[in-house]
Amino acid sequence: MYEQVFIIFLFIPLLAVALAGRTPAPAIVTFPRVLKTSFLLLLVFLLVSVLALLTGSSKIDAWSTLRELLFGWRTGFAGLDETERTILFSIRLPRILFAGIIGAALSLSGVVFQALLRNPLAEPYILGISGGAAVGAIAGILLGVAVVPMGIPALAFLGALFSIMIVFGIARSGRQIASNTLLLAGVISNAFYSAVIMYLLSTSSSDHLHGILFWLMGDLSMAGGRDILFTGGLLAAGFAVIYSHARPLNTIVLGEETALQLGVPVERTKVILFITASLATAGAVAASGTIGFVGLIIPHLMRMLLGSDHRLLIPASVLFGGAFMVFADTVARIVVAPGELPVGVVTAMCGAPYFIYLLRRKAV
Amino acid sequence: MSILKADRVGFRYTESDWILRDITLEVQQGDFIGIIGPNGSGKTTLLKIIDGILAPQEGAVYLDGAAVRKMKRNAVARVVAVVPQDTAMVFPFSAHEVVLMGRAPHLKQWGFEGETDVRIAHKAMEMTDTANLMNRGMNALSGGERQRVLIARALAQEPRIILLDEPTAFLDIRHQLEFFDLIKTLNREQHLSVMAVTHDVNLASLYCDRIVLLQNGRIHSMGRPEDVITKENIREVYGIDVAVDSNQFTGLPQITPLSAEYRSAKSNEGLSR
């Protein structure tokens, strides 16, 4: 019965909130500590993924399936019938993987943007990257590019890249990029994209509206093998580049001048990190639509739990961001079953109240 | 050979007037130098040029004979450490983490602090009496405590020169003195060279061996406190009359600012030192 699994499932964000109530451990970050925390969060991710695998609108008996998944690998899962195998391995599993990748990529970019802009409210969306992607994708839908394979994601990716270039172009003076101007440039670009999107929406025919709406709130249901490979590859490469700069990023958080005084080549590091995080966002948004709040909330939560050292914060955010997105997507799949919600609705509904809770807690 | 040498340094933001011009000075191991001057005289800009953060249009700054702008940032940071003005932090690092970041110039881009780094950081915290604050968040500390943690971070860099940029601006009189006492001790015992920008002429006189008085980006005068801090120099540079006395305990010049009524009385009577 999926209801039972679902009830267990709902405890996960509560658990996260409860954990966040603890004060961060005062110990400094060491390599064993990073390994230990990453391993624990990987377990959380796997647990969430297994629960997500067993949950869905099709009636699959959760407990016998779980038993079969755990012990049936020797017999090639002979205990499952054809339909069950299709649902589990061809429908749910790719989607869970995809959700995990998207959540991880958005959280990864969120951590980087918050640190570089020294602004806990920064996230990929604020920089106008998703707005540009949205304009590209919606234009593609309206022009009928959807018949071309990967046509819409390609246009979204181009839109995101174009937007990044514009925002950086505005904020750049000489070889320097001013963080505040960058933030402002992003906000202004977003306002412009909103207007363009509203224009496109109000002039488009109603048969396109549903697709556009799903794209605007995020949609993980169309994930194919190519999307998974593309976003997965981008995530892996992005993580490698960003994590190799984790320690310099700590000093940049103290202030750019302080980072220079501590021997960090600030401008070079900033440019590398901005570009990498922007590309990761562009890839994620192009494949999944605009899913808000994940890039904002997850790094915040992890920082409260684990402290501000990016050598721990980055892997933790990536793993927990993935787990959270799998959770949110599963909720989106089943609350109005057999219908489906855009996953962005779920992340915003979880994220906004949680964010208010964070703000209020700080004020006390 | 001097550790640091500024050779005819001139600096301006593009097309604006010169902010610094013709600055030549040398720092020897163990020097304690104060840089004073009115607002806008170029004190902080000079520190940034010495640390290689800004590039001068004229002249150059040399660390151990090498041009600072040609050196890698981490090579500079192994020689020069900066204690900034107190600033609040956006993200909650603990005091321990902040001091360990002082090891940054000695580490590779990726990696974790080793035992040696932790030991050096601990020593720096003991010297600055901040070991008991180790596990507290920076934002939970008082201004004086935070400032001591920032000195510890600078010491963890194992520098040969420490630059102070108006470090006591937000501290009360007791914490100001405690701060400079600590720096003076480090200066004496570790032979650390110190260069301090300050608005407080009296503190500069108390602690510095040598004082550089800046006026409109040029060195007005330079030398021992009793030679630089005179009624005439202060009037020329700050455009105000003060009383300058030799303090009965220290023998060092101390200025007494005068309110308007005393300033006029003073010029009438030709009051002198």
C-alpha cells in the first residue's frame, strides 16, 4: 500500500527540521569528518530513493516488492511480473535518478552563489539564469521545436547561457566583477524575462499553455536517458571543479580583500566558480524547468547543521539536495494521483514555510 | 637589507588626481611604524599597495627585493599579514576556523590543515589569549575578542610584517591599549615588523618607533614621534591648532585637541609647548 510508505516518507523533512535545531558541532572540518558525513547523507539519499521507488500511483505491494528488491537480485527479480518490473526500473528508477541529479546540481550552484555573493538569499534563480532558460524553452514550445529531439532543452540551455553572458556583461568592469552589481543585474534581468514570458503566455494558444505552465514550475516526468547522462555528466564535472576550490571559497566568504590578503587569487577563483555554477544551473534548468527554493533552502539547512566550511558544506548540500528533490518529486507524483503536480509546486510549498521558519528562528 | 621597500610609489584611480605620489620608505625587521594623516591623505591606499592588492602607476613595492605585484598572492601572504578593521561575518565561522584560515598561504589549493597547521594556529591563539574562544562563532564574540582572533589569524600566517588598518577604530580605550600592548609584545619578542594606519595620533606616539605623516598623498614628514608630532606639523597637515606636550611619564609627545575658544586664546597668547 503506497499510503503506508508515503506516511513514512513525510517524516523526512520533519527529521531535517529537528536536526537543524541542533547547534553545529564546534569541531573543525577534517577529511575523516567529510567522509563520515557524506556517507551518512548518502545513506539518507539511498533510503529516500528506495522509499520513492516503492511509492507511486500504480498499486504495487510495497513490502513484497521491497523483499524482492533486497533478495531477488540473484534470480533476476523473478518474483516481480513484467508490469512491475517496467514500472520500477523503466519508469520510477530513471526518474528518481534524474530528480537526484537535478536537486544536487541546484544545491551545488546555490552553495557557490551564496558564498561568492556573500548573501544567504542568493540562489541560481536570482541571477536570472533560469529566467533566460525559461524564455528559450517557451519560445521553443511556441515555435513547435518540441518535434526535434532535445530541441527544447537545447534552446533552454542557450537561453541560460545568453542570460549569463548578459548578466556578467552588465556586472563586469575591466577584469573585475562586482558582486553587488551582479546581484542587481540578475534581479533586473529576471524582471525583464518575466515580462517576456507573460507576453508569450498571453499571446499563445491554449493548447500550449499546459506544457508551458509545467515547464515554469518544473517537470521531471519527461526524463529520458539522454537527459540523465547530460545533467549527470554536467553535475560530476561541476562538482569536481567547484570542490577543488572549496578551501579558497571559505576565505572568499570572509571578504574578497581578506581572501587576497590570505593569498587567494580571488578574481580567477571567482570567474571559474561563477562560470561552473552557472553552467550547472543552466544544464539543470534546461532539462527540468525552473524549480525554485531547492538551491536556497538546502545550502542554508546544511550550513546550520554542519557549519560554513565548504569542504563539508558542498558534498553535504549535493547529497541532501538530491535526496530532497527525490522526496519532492515523489510527493508531486502521488498527492493528486493519477494526476501529477509540477515538482516546483512541492518545493515551493515545502520551501517557503521552512524559509519563514528560518528567518523567525534567527530573529529570536 | 630591508624587508620591505616602497620606491617612489604613485597611485591614482584612472584619470583622477594622484592619491599617492612619490612615496619612498623602508621597513627593517622589527620596526614599528605608524602611518598618520587626515582623512583622504592616502593611508589605507598605501597599505593596499604595500600588500600588492592595488597596483601603483609609478614606482613599485619590493618584498625582500622582489616586486610585490609580480609575486603570487600566496607568496605575498607568507610575508605580509593584514589585521583589518573589525567586520561582521555573513556566515557563521567559528574562531578556530577563522584562525586556521591564516594557514591558507601555506596550503595547496585543495586539502585540509595538517597537524602542524593546527599546532601553529593553537600557538597563535595562546599568544593572543583567544584559545578559550575557539569554539565560539565569530558573531558571538565582542569587538575586542573578535579583533584578537583576527590578530591570531594574522600570526597563523607566520608573516614577517603585520599591517594594521585602523584596527582600534571600534574599540574602547582599554581595548585599544590592550590591542596595541599585544602588538608591541609580538613586535619585541617575535621581531615582527608592524605598520599601523591609525587616526589616533597619541596612540601612534605611544607605540611606534617611527611615524610617517601623510598629507595629500605625499610624505610630509617621517621620523621619531618627537620629531614628527609637533604643533607646527599638525597645524600644517591637519589645519588645526593643538597643544603638544611631552608626557610626564613617557616623555613622548601627546596632543591635546582644543575647542574653538581655547584655539583663539592660544593663538592670541602665543602659547607654546
